[in-house]
Amino acid sequence: MTTMLHEPRTLPRVPAAHAPTADDVRRGELAAFLRSRRERVSPEQAGLPRGPRRRTPGLRREEVAHLAAVGVTWYTWLEQARDIKVSPQVLDAVARALQLDRNERSHLFALANAVDPMPETDCPGVSADLRMMLDQLEPFPACIQNSRHDILAYNRTYSALLCDLDKLPREERNCMWLAFTNAEVRATLADLDETISGMAAKFRGAMAEHLGEPAWEGLLAGLLAASPEFRMIWARHEVAPVTAHRVRSLRHAHVGHLRFNLTSLWTGPHPGGRLLTYTPADEETRERLERLSAFARGA
């Protein structure tokens, strides 16, 4: 009897499962967060009648859509983690409909990768103790910055060092923005080209850990749109670390040339929030700081 030999059968290839992308994960988190917040709000809290035979804990999807004045289908897709575009204005309406607090609202906009049109007005992360330290450092200028170079808090002398910070909108109190767009601040920087190049390199180095975050991307987009000089420097792709100590020379309109040692003291994990102090690098600067402090007090 002849034995027939057969070639081994080739099994059909099963396509590999699609690995979720970062956007997939983010949309899934957004959907779960919205569902959890919707289920927490009762009809009575939203000013709606409960009605008979309600099985859904909290609000129904169509009720959230009605309260936010958006389409039911669109909101349903949002809770189903569909890949849809959502504007900050619509997110604002959804946040109001779901009665989100400040932390929940910030989390919503972060998950949606959108910029909040009504950002936090308080200075996050600046405790009463840190504010007391800022005051006690007078006449030395000092401020609290985050890793994005937002100026979160400052003492009286610092407010008069570069420009009158109190007169600026909060969203403009950012060292990167001021150095590239504010003429008064730029006039005080004795080594302007070197200073702004170094700042841009530090900003690029720090931003690597924050790619895709709305606040960072928004600041970058604003700088690229507002400053041809920043666009030119940014195109070089230079990177530098944030250092704990450095020297800076300033030309103040009222007290003259100032030379400082800048020291960064991190208030949490590094890199992150930091206390930035300006101590005089020579006796002449120390004497002029007293005059600057008096000027800041209006004396």
C-alpha cells in the first residue's frame, strides 16, 4: 500500500490585535470619566423631573445633551470613545451640565486634549508658607515658577524688576512669553540674544516630557505665531537643561545696571515648581537693590 504524503496545511494567519494608541487610551478615559460624572448627578440636582421608571443612575445621555445644548448622537459618541472633534466651547457646556468642580473640569479638558477657555485663576501649588518666604526674601527679588515658566507668585521687588507684573493679564505672566514679546522686559535683558536663546533651549528640553499637553502646546503655538525671533531660534532644535545656578545681568530703567546670581530651589519633584531667587552678585547691585525695593514700595 502506498502512503500518500501531504504538505502540511498552512493555517490562516490571524491578524494581530490592534494595539491601542495613546489617543485610544485618552478617549477611553474621557468616555469613562463622562459616564461616571453623569451617573453622579441626579435629575433633581440638574433641575429636571425624575419621571417614572427611571433605571439609569443619575442623568441620561439625552438629558446631558439637552442641558449642554449639544446633539444626543454627538454626546453618545463621546461616551463611546469615538474619534470625534470637540471644541473647548462644547466641553465648557458639558462641564457645566455635569456640574464639575475645578479639578474635574481641568481633568476633562486634559483628557480631551483641549485648552480650557476659562482656566484656573488661582495660583496652584503656591502655599501660604511659600508666599511668606517670598515676602521674607525682600529686598531680594524672588518668584515661584512652574516648569513651563509661568510666574505663579512673586514678591514686591520682583514685580518691579522686569516690568509691572501686576498690570499684566495672568496669561501673560510667563517668562518665555515676556522675553520674546514684551518690549519693556526685553529692554532690561543686558545679554538679550544669549538669554533668549538659552531660555528657548531650556523650554524645548522641558517640553519633551509634556508633548501633547494643551497648556504647553498652546504656549508654543502662541510664541511661534507672535515672535519671528522665537521661530528662528526654535528651528535650531537646541536643548539645554534647567540649571540650579546662573548669572544674569539686567538694565533697570530707574536704578541702573544690576548683576544677579540666580538660584532655583525646587519645591517638589525636579523638574517642577521652583523658588527662583535673585541675589546680588556684587556690592553695587546690593546697594541698587535697596533703591529698587523702595521704588517697588512707592517710597
